[in-house]
Amino acid sequence: MNEQRRRSTAPAEVIACPDCDLLQEIPPLPPRAKACCGRCDCVVAVHPPGPKDLPLALTLAAAIIFAVANFVPLMDLSVIGRAASTTMAGGALEMWKQDEALAAVLIAFCAVLAPGGYLLFMLTVLLGSRSTPAPHWVGEMLRWASHLRVWATLDVMMLGILVALVKIAELATVTPGIGMYAVGILIVLIPAIAVTFDAHGLWQRIVWADGEQPR
């Protein structure tokens, strides 16, 4: 009852809708609740369920799996007695050596640099925000993580790999490696981090650049 009373008397926060820029008041949200824009129905705030440290646990697990996915071969290819294997970074390097510079850069950025940067920034944000109030640099790290999350397209890369496997299945013997399973796990873990992470609540605890404490 006391917690509900504090929620009802807490001042509402005024934010702008990210889609239509409508200013509106967002009251304190209970767990599993979300607030939608009154004009365009865009989700403007979410209070994720689950333990407080769940996003950190998922991010640590994703970082370990990401290292496995980049250092263990994705697949083994065997054709007429010849065998070869490659990793995600190795595939981008081979594309570069074959004068496919644009494809190599896109693969390296979207499949290696963007996911790795996103996980690195999220680890920094989650560890740096364990104190209250959170340092002002946490907000900058959170912005970079949001930008890189858009470019982390491991699911698109996996779809391309599956299409390629179907096409070459009749010409060669393909054996999925541990790296392939690691990428599949990453495709699940990265969205899970975003779902369980309370970005709205974190922004309310970040100290402003001029040193002002959050209200």
C-alpha cells in the first residue's frame, strides 16, 4: 500500500514522443507496464519485468558467446577431398582479398564491429549505472549503444548463410560449426537485452552534464 501511495503521489514526467513529438506526462510505471503516445500509439516508456541484474547477466553471456562466434569456425566445407573453414571476421577478410571491398566492409561492420561495440557499450552502461545517481557519461554510452544496435544485423547475416547453404548443398558437404550455433544464440540474446533493459528508468538517474542531480 505504501509503495502504491508513493507511486500515486510521485510527479509525472513530461517527455516527447519519439515518433510525433507530442509532449505528454508519463506517470511512474509498475513492473510489466508500458505507456503509449496518446496521438500515434507509439510506445514511449516501458517498465520491463524480471530481476534488476538480468540485463547485465544477459549482456555478459552475449559477450562470451560473441567471442566464441568470432574465434570458432562457422562451418566446415568439404569439396572433392578439400576442406576449408572460416569465421565471421575471416569471411570479411576473404571478401576483401577477392576485391569485394564494399561487401567486406559491410560484413565486418554489421556482423562484427556493430554487435561487438553494442555489447561493449552496454556492459559499460550497466556497470557504470549501478550507482545512484549514475555518472553523466553513462548517457553518452547509452546513445552510442542505441545507434550500434540498429546496425547489428546478425539475423540478416544468418539468413544469408542459410540461403547460401541451400544453394551449395548439392555441390559440397557442409558441416555447421560451433560458431554457427553461437551466432544463433546471439540472435536471441541481443533482443533479450533490449527487452529487459529499462532505458527510461536509467535516463531518470543520470547526472546532467552541468552536474545537476536528477530529481
